[in-house]
Amino acid sequence: MRQVTSSRVGLRRCGGADAAAEHDPGAHWEQVAQEWTDWARTPGHDLFWSYRTVFRAFLPPPGAATLEIGCGEGRVARELSDLGHHVTVTDIAPRLLAAAEAAHSADGYVLADAAQLPFDDASFDRVVAYNMLMDVADMPAVIAEAARVLSPGGTLTVSIVHPFTDRGRFTGPDVDAPFTVTGSYYGRAHFSSTDRRGGQVMHFAGWSHPLEEYTAALTAAGLASPSSPNPAPSEVLDRPA
């Protein structure tokens, strides 16, 4: 879930062949690693802090081994560790992985592309993909890899930014301001934005998918989706004017 005052740079419909031309996810996150580390580690700064309690309750209990794919600077791994999970984390950006390790976020740290995980089949009975499926060029491939390394009877926990975040905007700052979507909700679309809050700046870029594409990828990977909560933030935060 991503809030804020946002300057939308681009949202355009695309096909899989366009992915490489739009941006390199690894290079992007390596470039903005310090921005994201500062952003994520400022208590109360973004929406994570308003739904943190709900997210912790939604996570499965610890199993034998937990994998977090795309850990960023490590805040979700730290939550998992605090809850008793034995956590291995991966990320594609060396600087983010180093930041996670410096903060003692997990038990193991592996630099890896989420679509090509360097683990044997059925290596983990818990896999977490927190707000990272929008950041990869081939979302179905990442879900397939998550399914491959997940042991039978294990649990995959996924959190995503709702696609409406990248497809529309509030028309004003009032609580009851209409939310307007320009263009189609359907289809894969590339986005980039510059978000500003509390004196900090964060540059996002990725791919927006309608919810049905996530469901289709989960189904194709042989995974069930028994629960899809959409927790509301505890307070109204800044909206784009």
C-alpha cells in the first residue's frame, strides 16, 4: 500500500515484450536503496505503520524455515524474526540486502533475482512476498518460483499495492473526494512516480496488474488463495491534490 503526494511520471499499457525497455528493476532499486531505507525506517512515515498490527496477525505462525522474497531494507524480515520465524531473505539490489543485514533483519541473506531463486524445490514451509510483486518485470514467473521453493502444505503470504493506487487519484484533499480512474483498470501497465512525504522523497517504478492477473498466476502455480484481506488504514493520510 503506497500513499502520499505523488507526481505521476508515466502509466502506460504494455505487453511482456516491453518489460526490459521500461526499466531494469535491479538497477532501479540499487539506485534508490538509500531513499527506500530512510523512507521505510522512519516510524509512522508510510502506511505500513497503520496496518502493521493487522499484517502481523495475518502472517502464519513460524514453521521450520521462512523465505522472504524481495526483502528491501529488511523491515518485514525483522517483523518475522520478532514473531519467531527462522528467516532467509533475498533481494536483487546489493545495497538493500546489505542494509537488511546491517540491521540484523534475518538469519540468512542471499542476493538473487526473484524469478530465479537459488534454492532447491520445497526448501521453505513459509514464503513471504511483501509488496514486491509490482516491482518485478515477470510477476507470474516470480509466483511460480515461490511455489517451487514452497514445501507441500506450506504457506505463501502475499501483500500487494492495490492496482487502483497506480490507475487513479483522488480529485481533492477532502475525505469524501471522488476517486477517478483514467483509462482501463485491466491489463498490465508500467508506472513510475516520485512520492514526497515529511521532507523525504522516494522514486517508485514497476508494473501494475489487475487483481485477476495475480489470481491467475497463483492458480497457474498450483496455489490456493483462501484469504485476501484489504485492511483499511487507521487514519486518513495525505492524498494527492
